[in-house]
Amino acid sequence: MKESYDAIIIGAGVIGAAITLELARKGLKSICVDKVGEAGHGSTAGSCALIRPFYSTLDGAAIAWESHYYWLKWAEHLGVEDERGLIRYVNCGNLVFKSELNNNMVPVMSILDQLGCPYDELSMDEVVARYPFVSRSSFAPVRKLDDPDFGSPNGEELDGAVFFPHGGYVTDPALSAHNLLRAAEAAGATFRLNTKVTAICKAQGRVSGVKIDGGQEIVAPVVVNVAGPHSFKINAMAGVEDDMAIKTRALRHEVAHVPSPIGLDFETHGGHLSDSDTSVYCRPESGNHILIGSEDPECDERIWVDPDDFDRSFSNQWQLQVMRLAQRIPELKIPTKLKGVVELYDVSDDWIPIYDKSGLPGFYMAIGTSGNQFKNAPIVGEMMADLITACETGHDHDANPVTFHLKNIDRTISMGFYSRKREVNQQSSFSVRG
Ligand SMILES: Cc1cc2nc3c(=O)[nH]c(=O)nc-3n(C[C@H](O)[C@H](O)[C@H](O)COP(=O)(O)OP(=O)(O)OC[C@H]3O[C@@H](n4cnc5c(N)ncnc54)[C@H](O)[C@@H]3O)c2cc1C
């Protein structure tokens, strides 16, 4: 006899595990399948796990600000213990330097004013008083390593920065998925790891389950694609792409981990710094290291890849990101031993995710998270569970989008913002900044 469930979730990353938890909490007999042997060991494990409220769209900022409260109250959200321990949310805030590239943060501050989200504007003197190791100089425009002017200040000083107290980072992103797995199991869900989905099954005009390697079929009237950078492959199996105006693809990304400058305890005296002037961001990493990611400047090549066949070794991009941060933190040394992460973003056409149904009844997707949706995972779990139960009881989400109440900031958003049928959102930064 075929195994039968109410819902199959493809992918046990932080978002797949969160959706599994919330569907189980709604009473659906749910199974989450993942081709790897641990929850959170897809792109989630490589995440920088930054929590920050600043986004270029109002809806993007609203849900991101809301997420801060979920991470603050993580134990309460889960309601269970995990034998591996719970993640730690380091609420150190986020400092974003004003620059030409981010229009001195004026558009972002206007969005946060509309939401009532707190922030402080700091002069460069105040920035240096808090973070004495940073340079005041501007280095714009962002350059490539072979540019003869790489690393030369342009003679101007930065105009200050904006500090967001409701932000920080999560210490162990893979563990956050495992925490959710334990909570989902406690709510009645099943996880089947080391199990690859090879086909999406259909019957009578709707989804009817999945086929897994070995040929076995698991039956369910609901299937959710949360396959991260493999999302487009699962959508192709389901044959749902023709109905989508927004598509997804996999983008290679490098993150460098380097030791802090000698004498600087970066966890205590540093924090999350975002610097559009040099197009990198950083945060403390364990062992008094600094984690350095790229803000995707236009001069850097974007490397779109097949998620089943890409180069996991570091390239010159690693060194470039470290040298860009060394412009802002002049005492930073460039180590010879390369450490860090090479991972994939699942990028949508406008760098805003798709949290939606599909043209195939019963088939749903939470994809296109574009390097910036770790923070929102627990909320996406709740939103998707609401969307799925509404659609499965006859609601026409395309005509009348489901709404979701962000309880901590008391704001209701329309899930139409994340529609697969939307026009490309021109307000987006078209980058990891969202
Ligand atoms: C380098 C990097 C830095 C980032 N930094 C941040 C940040 O600072 N802040 C932030 O908010 N977000 C950040 N993100 C984004 C965030 O990490 C992702 O949005 C989030 O982890 C996506 O989770 P997911 O569950 O959707 O996907 P994933 O974690 O990728 O999980 C998808 C799962 O699907 C499984 N799968 C795929 N195909 C199949 C199949 N055929 N059968 C079975 N299983 C399958 C995979 O094995 C995988 O485990 C970053 C991402 C990266 C890569």
C-alpha cells in the first residue's frame, strides 16, 4: 500500500521545516522529505543569518521587522526542547553606512517611518566613537581588484550611518532548522531525510503526491516546493512554470571568514555592519572571526549555475570581499588560508520571494528567497499554512489574495505581494538587500 499524508513538503531547510511545523499545528498529517541527511544542510547552512528590518519595499521591511520578535521569543515559538540546544539570537543591532549607492538611506528611513520601526541616525563622529576601528573615508565607486584605483579613498568622508536596534544575527542557521524539525515532530509531523523527490505525481487535474528515488510513491493532495536553489527543477517536474510571471534560478555566492584584527574582540565591539560604499557586509563569526558577504555590486559578475553541478572552491571573489572590508577596517589582515562558505541563493527575477499556490491545484511554492529570507522563515511557515488551508477549502487566492496579520508590529499584509503572477517589482534593490 502507498504511504498517504495530507501534505508533503519538499525540502527541510529553515523554511521547509517551518512550513512543516505550521501545517502540523493546523492538524495536517505532514511529511517533509529532503535529499540530504540533516535538516538545514542545504543553502540554510551557508546562510549569514542576519536579522535586519531595512528593505527597499514596505512589505519587505514589515515582515523583516516582525521577524525580530520571533527570534527574540524563539523558545516560546517552538514550545519544545532540542537535545542539540536552541539557536542564539544576538540582538546587536545593524549599522548601515550612508552612501551614494543607498541614497544616504533616505528611502529606507522613509519606509521605516511609515512602519514606526525604530532607528538612530549617527554622525561619523558617533560611528567612530562606537566602532573606533572603522575608516571614515569613502571609496566609491565600488571597484574590481584589477582596477588601478582599487582601495584608494576618493577624498570624501562618509556622511554617517543609520543604526537599527531591532536586528542582529542567529548563531547557527542549520541548528535553527533542526529546532523547527523537533517542534514539527512534537506537533505530529514526519521527516524523511536522505530521500530525493524525482517526480511530481498528478491525478484528476491536481497534484496527487511525489515519487522518490527507488520509485516509491508518497500520496498527498498537497505538495509544497521548498527546495531552495533546486526550486526551478521541482517546478519543472510539476509543469507549473508556464503559469508563472516570475521565475527562479540559482546564483553562486561566496562568504569569507577571517580572523579579527589583533586586539579587537569583534563579537563584543563589532556587530553587523553593512557598507554599500565598498559593497560588503560583515558580522562576528565564532572564534573571534569576521564573516564577510557581498552586497552584489554591478561591477561583479553574477554566476548563475546548475545547483547540481557548480564549483564549491573559493575564487578571487573571496579575496576581493576581504580586501573591500579592509578598506572600511584598515587593521584587517588578509589571511593566506581561505575559510568560509560557497553556497547558492535561489534568486527570483526581482529578488523578492514567491510564496504562493500554482496553476496545478494542490501544488504550492515557497521559493526565490534571494539570499535574504532566513529571517522570515518562522513567519513564512505560518503564512504558507494559512494560504494552503484557505486554498484547499475553496478560497481563490489569485483573485482575492490571502492576508496575514503580523501580530508583533500589528500590521496586516497581503500575500499578493509574493504572487508568482506579479509584475517585476521595480521598487526592489534587485540584490541581496531585497
Ligand atoms: C551565502 C548565503 C547567505 C545568506 N545570508 C542571509 C542573511 O544574512 N539573512 C537572511 O535572512 N537570509 C540569508 N540567506 C538566505 C537564506 O539562507 C535562505 O533564504 C534560506 O535558508 C532558504 O531556506 P529554504 O528552506 O527555502 O532552502 P534550503 O535551505 O536551500 O533548503 C532546500 C532543501 O531542499 C532540498 N532539496 C532540493 N531538491 C530536492 C529534491 N529533489 N528532493 C528532496 N529534497 C530536495 C535540499 O537538499 C535542501 O535541504 C543567505 C543565503 C546564502 C546562500
